[in-house]
Amino acid sequence: MKKRIFENGIYYVLVGDYYVPELSLPNETRSIGRWGRLHREYLRMTNPCVFNDLILTGKLWTYLADLNEQAENRLSLIIQQMKEREGITEQLKEKNQMAWVGAMNSIRNRAEEIVKYEMIYSPVGGGI
């Protein structure tokens, strides 16, 4: 019997009398962050087939790290655009800090909801 075979796109190694899949994880060092964790739980609960496929192919961590980076970039862009549209400037921060903090908290909360709707809790989920 051969010690290693390739079948159905997977390498198998002979262990005793049985062939077991030779699985290895990619060497991913990036964090999945907040957005990756949220999307991982969403996938696990709503689409277990895709979730399991990503785990078994070793692509889950890379996928979630990419999604986290995209979500962070999107969040920054939305916040910047909302600040410009609503006229939240550094002059407001200098004149009335409490009004600036309130406005920025409102903008951040709305931007996070947009990112959640567009990228985290959507069936497409950032590009599956």
C-alpha cells in the first residue's frame, strides 16, 4: 500500500491500516478582530455548511481576517463621510467638546450599524 495518496482533492496518509486526511492549517498571523468574530458566529448559526467548508479547507481564519480589515476600512470611510456631511470639525471640538463627543458617538454607532448590515449579517457576508 502507498504511504500517501491523492484523492478527491485531498492528500491521505497511511496510518496503520487506514488512510486519514493530511490536513494542515495556513500560517495566518493576523487577528480576526471584532468584525471577524461577529461574522464567524453569524456563519456558525445561520449557514453551518459554509462555516464547516471554510474550516475543513483551512480558509476560515484568512477569510475572517480579510473581512475584519475590509470592515475596519469601510467603517473609517463611513465615519469620515458622515463627519463631512454633518459638519463635525475640529473647531466644534475646540468650542464645545460635549457636543462633539455626542455627535461622534452618534456617527460611530450609525456607521457600525451600516457595516453590520452590509458586511457582517448579510447572506453574502463580505464575499463568500
